[in-house]
Amino acid sequence: MPVGIVMLPGPLTIPNTMVREGAQPACACGPRLLSASEGGPPEFATLIDALEAAAASRGTGITYLSDSVEIFETYTELLGAARHHLGGLRKIGMEQGEPCLMQIGQLRVHIHAMWGCILGGISLVNVSIPSKHEVKSAVVQKLLGVLDNLDAKHVLASSDNAASLRRLLPQTSEGANTTVHDVSQLDVSSPAVCEPMIRAGDVLFYLLTSGSTGRSKCIPERHCAVISHLRHSILHCNYKPSDIAMNWLPFDHVVPMLTYHLCDV
């Protein structure tokens, strides 16, 4: 049992005599966050602003490791790839404000498509990839629940599972009106002509609850909230631009997405 957790046999009732008349509810506040001018972390309105700032710095980026092969990509190259992917996403009809479920196994392709969605104001939903595309699968049920909760019309998948998803979804009421797009078939030959205005309060991605008490709930995570969380983490943990983070978890987990990748950017 975690330290500080007390198990009670039933609901806890606080006698009225323990509550001071006119007392205000308690409020826990963390330490004041330093502004950038005071030596605090950089301040951005959106994660797009953060990526553009990272792209302007020289030599920083991501090293992808796969089968002992290393591929280094600068944030400048990532931003360019994302703009090309946004062009491809628009050609298949994705629009700002829509949710898009991600089912892409290749990490570098996933990150390119992910940032293409972010640039276009398309809300990401990272769902784990089923090992078997069967309706009775718990992972498939999670995916179907997300489609139903968000009324999502688009799934972006890698070529090795796009066909299986296309066969599966029409068998269910949740996936009947959803289109599965093979990310390898996107026309990314040219970047998006223009990028929409993204605001701090816009949804960046949906975070899924565990689903242990039923279908997973979809929690909207907004640019401003994510940035606030990251700035506090950077200050509290004393992260530096020269730090190197290593991740081996899939991106349907919140840690690779939030704690590492977006924080590093």
C-alpha cells in the first residue's frame, strides 16, 4: 500500500463540530513559477511556438534507434516534415478541431504525423495498437470506445495494420462511419499552404483513462495546461537544454508523449 493511503471501512463523515463556521475551503498551491526573464523556463503560448523555437536552435533534435541503426533528425527537419504531413492530411479531408486516432507503429513516422496534426489543430488520440484485430479484444474495445466517445471520423494507421482495421471497423456501430487512412499513402510532396491560428486553449491531444471501471474516458489536454505542467516540471527537476532523454515506451503511454518528447521540445 502506498505511504499515506488509509483504507476506511465505509464513507467518511466529518462532524459539523469539526468545521469552523465561515471557514474557506483549503487550497494547495505550489511554488511560484519563475518567468523566463527571472531565469525560469521558456514561455510559449502553444507547443507549435515551442517547436519553432527548437527548430531555430542549431544541432538539437532526436536520435531514433531501431535494430542498432541510428537516425538523427534535427527539430528543423522535424518541423519541415510536419508541414508536409499537414499538407497530406488536408488532402484526405482532415480539418482543424477534429480528433484523429493514431495507430502508427513506426516511431519516426508517428512523430511526423503527430506534429502534422498539431500544426493543423487536429486533436491527437494515441491508442495502443491491437495485437489481434478482433472485436472481443480488450484493446480493440478501447479503440472502439474512443471512436464512440469522440465521434471520430479518422484513424491514421501504418500500412501493416491499416487493412486489418478497415476490415474490423465496419463490423461495429462505433466504426461504421470512420475512415482508416494508410499513413504511407499520404501525399506529402508539398507542405500545407497555410497553417491555422492555434490558440493556447485549443485541445492538443486527448489522454485516455485506464478504463478499469468501464470504457476509457477521453480527457482533453490543452496547449496552455500542457505548457504549464512542463514549465513547472523543468523548474522543479532543473532540466537543462543539454540534457538527453531516452525513451523506449510506446506513444500511447502518456510518459513518452508528455514527460519526454514535448518536454524536450
